Amino acid sequence: MKLSFLKKKKTEYEDLWSDSERAAWALPERMTVSQWADRYRQLSESSAEPGQWRTDRVPYLRGIMDTFSDPLIERIVLKTSTQVGKTETMNNIAGYIVDQDPGPILYVLPTKEDSEDVALHTIKPFVLSNDVILQHLDPDRDSITKKKFVFDRMIMYVTGAGSPSSLARRPIRYLIMDEVNKFPPFSGREADPLKLARERQRTYWNRKTVIASTPTTPEGYITREYEKSDKRQFYVPCPHCGHYQTLIFNQLKFPKDVRDPMHIKLEQLAWYECGRCKSKILDKHKHEMLISGRWVCEGQKIDKKGKITGERKMTDVAGFHITALYSPFLSFSDIAAEWLECQGDVGALMNFINSWLAEEFEEKTQQLTTESLKKNIGVYHRGFVPDRAFVLTAGIDKQQDHFLFAVYAWGYGEEAWLVREGRLETWEQVTQAIFMTKYFRADRKNFLDVRLACFDSGYDTDEVYDYCRANSPQARATKGQQHQRAPWYASKIDSHPLKGGKIAQGLTLWHLDTSFFKEKIHRHINTPQGETGCWHFHREVTEDFLQQISAEVKSVFVDKRTKRRREEWRLRTSGAANHYLDCTVNAAAAADMLGIRFLSKDQAEEMIRQSMHIDAGKKPDDDDRSNDNWVTGWRR
């Protein structure tokens, strides 16, 4: 009796709800993004393979899509080549959000024009060709525009990265950013676009971000984000020996006597050589390999059975790197032919490395390592001046709440010795270390003091200017820039408050060609010990100092638009510290201003003899300043 009463009540309550209302309140079925795509996703007629989506067609995308459902992952970084399914992956994620876990989405493209094109020619066809998405579309006739898609439980905004207001207005839970390496470096005076857009997610504890792009240079956004991630690579088994490996371009082979790209492509002559057994892996093996592939994080290992061991990096950023070698839409011969087509064309080679191999492009021409620098470590102690030196200069780099400095001693042929380096907290400590400290020789009788110090004015510019005014002529304010018209030149910056003209006795700003001095530093550091112009570091030099000295590399870049090559000094690793390198540049510039490189060997020996007196540290008085010798006299 009681049971029949309950059944009756249940039927009565069910009658209170319509089918659409019950459907609206029903909990969604628990599934991953790849499961959702395999069940509901339809590719439009404009796709290369229209019809039902099949993740097994591109197996490496399964791990990427399903990571979106991982509650421990907040950001997904896709560093990919073209033609590997990146765009469809982001479409699947967007569709899953609309149908399964709704929340406001911000979809960001490099420019306004890009966003409008993607909205109308990529997202709109995706929405209209998938019934499960279409049923969530707001029936309002303005539910689809160039800037937004309005659904029944959420909204998706589409915008360009160059608009600060678009990136900083409404709160959003999901953020999808495509081709981020084409984003502007910053939006006006605000933070860079990635940080600016992520600020909008702050109120959502369950936020998710997808960042995708083909790489360009080591300083690009996608490389920076990938370096923060767990750096996953896709390992596939050799069909012959079972060894799991990543597919790398160096293992792509074709007959040595064939160099005609079209012949290789039409005859399908290329193959992949297993890194373990050296067997030929053909295109017919690729799908089987991809089905058995596994994503492996940096620091982990995978055995022949596909078992992954080792600890994953503790981070909420999952990074995926995939190249065209894995693409089911390209054969090994297609890739080999493209490579041969690029030979002799730097612009085409850059595109191949970026868009096919998903790697950063740079021609490294000069670089140092901490290990190579250690050969320059001498036997003298920190704070002491070697006997072959006759003048000291210093470089100071102002930071937010402290200073870094380096004092160098100079000899004939611009031979240099690092005498002292370190951190200072106040301007008073700067004065003490740079201008009031006597640096003794090994005999502890003769000493030198710093003859000229150059201060980088890039930070707290007014403070640096004021200090250099008060301590002129020993202190000079500098501003560095690559590829100037001269190694250094001077300009007056103080103007008359009433007349407006430059004040002749006002502060001088010294402009430095940083590329000139960095090349000089690298050249002298690489000079073998014992030869004219070699450089030395004292025996107590720290690993941190050597890392900062070697933090930059000179590379050749190719402008994709103009195809022109340009050389630039850039950080080897994004975010690395290079402050001691800046100090060294300023110290080397001070030595150049004193004319060290123009002294003959006899003049240098005379300078050494003069400096071997107890009063060697005495600064020249006003009468000395007209002296033609730039070392013994102050240059106006």
C-alpha cells in the first residue's frame, strides 16, 4: 500500500514538469572532451574529411582534449606545427563547454580582423553544423555576430589581442587564445595580452585556459608558456623493435642521391629511421604507432610496454609539443620534399622550422656557457688588482630596490680582470664601493681607485640622473640600444627652464651601442689565456655571475614580411637574469671612453709604471683635465 502511494505521488510530481524543463535540470552525463567529440561532433562540408569526428584519426589529440577535464590542470599550452588538428581541438573544447559545462568564454585572436574572420568562417560553421551545439543557441536573431555567440546558458566573446578594453572588461571562466606568438608584445601601457586576459578569470575558482600557437623565436609567448609547463612529448613505439621514442626530424631519411623534392614526393621515397634498431618505418606504420602513443612529461620515462615511470613536474600547466611528423595528413615524403624546397631560402627555412617542426628559429652566431667561462678563472683574489692593470672602471645596474655592480681592471690590448662584483642596497653604499674604496695590488701597498663609472639609467631614471649630476665627471649616466651609429655618443639632456635650450654645463647622457660591446665582450672572453686582450675572472667568482654573463646569445632572425636578416642579442632563456652582463657592458664602455683600446704597448707599460706608486689612486685635478691622454686626464 505504501509503495503504491509513493508511485502515485511520483507520477503526480512528474506531471508538473515538461520534457524541456526536465531536460534543462538533468545532470549532464560525465564524459571527457574526446568522448563528447566522438559522440556529437560533426565536421562541416568545408572540412577535408567531413562527417562524424573520430579521435582515433588523430590519436595524439585525445590526451590533449582529455587534459581539459583534469581538475588539477588550469592551463593547457599547445606548441604545435600546422596541420596537426590544433584548431579542431579548440573547437571540440568550446563545444564541450557549451554542452557539458557552460561558462563564459573569451576567444582571443592576434588582431580584430583575425577575430572577425575566425568568428564567421570557423566558429559559426562549427556551431551551425552540430545539432547538439545548435540546440543551445539563443533563438534571438542577433545571437551570432562578429564579436559574440549567445547561448542559452552562457556567452562566447571573440576579440583581438590588440584591444586592451576587450581583454579587460567582463569576467570569464574559460579563455582560449590562438596563435599567441602573433599577439602584440603589450596592449598600450597595460600588461601583455596573455596576462591581461587571464586577469578576467580571477573570480572563477574552476577556470581553464588554452594557449596555442606555432612557435617563432625563443622569446615568443608560446615558448615562454611551454617552459612553465610539464613539457609533454608524444612517444610512439617502433613497429619493429617496440622502442618508444619521439619523432625527430634528424631521423627522417631519403636516398642520398636524390635531391629533387617533387621526385621524392611523387615516388614516396622518404622513411623514418628508428632511433634504436635503425629499421625503416614507413607511412603505413604511422597510424598503428599513433594509436599506441603516450604523452610523457619531462623527467618521466616510458618502457617498451608503454608503462610510464617517474614524477611529473608539480605544476598546473600542461604543455604539449607536437610536430608535422606525427600528422596523419602528411607523409614522410611530403615533409622531406618541403625541407629540400627550403634550401637556400632563409625565409622558407624559417617557416619550415616554425610551422612544420614546431621549433623556434634562430641562427646562433655567438654564445657562451658557464662551463666555457670557467677557463677564464685566474688565481688572483677578489678585490685585488693584478700587476698588468693600470686603470679601473665600473658598471652599475639600478634595480627596483637594489643595485648590482662590477669593477674591472684594464691593461694593454683591453686585457681585463674582474676585480669585484656584488649587490648594494643604497646610494651611500654605491658611493662607498665605487668612489671611496681603494683597490690594492697583491703587495698591499700600491692601489687604484675607480677612474670612471657608467650607470645604466633604464630604471629609476631620475634618481640615476641626479646621482650622476652630483658625482660628475666620475659618474656617467648611460642608455643602451642595439645597432647605433657609433659605439657611444653623448647628448645633453638638461634644458633651461625658461629659454628651453640645452644647458652646456648640464647633465650628459651617454648612448651605448650594446651590440658593439656585447660582441667585444664575447670576443675577448673567447681569446685564449696568455694572448693579448684575454679576459680573467677572480678565483671567487660565483656561478650566478657566470650565468648572467652568458645569459644572452647573438642570433640571426629573418623578418617574415620583409625577408630581411637582422642580428640581435637576446636572452637565451626567457626571464633569465642578465644584470651582470649589463654591468660589464657599462664597465667596458667606460674603458672605451677612456681610450684604452688606442694605447700602444709602450704607453700601456708607462701607465703601469705610473700606477705602481702609493698615490696611484689620486684623481687628476682640474689642470690635468686638458691632458691629451684620456687615461691620465679627464675628458671633457
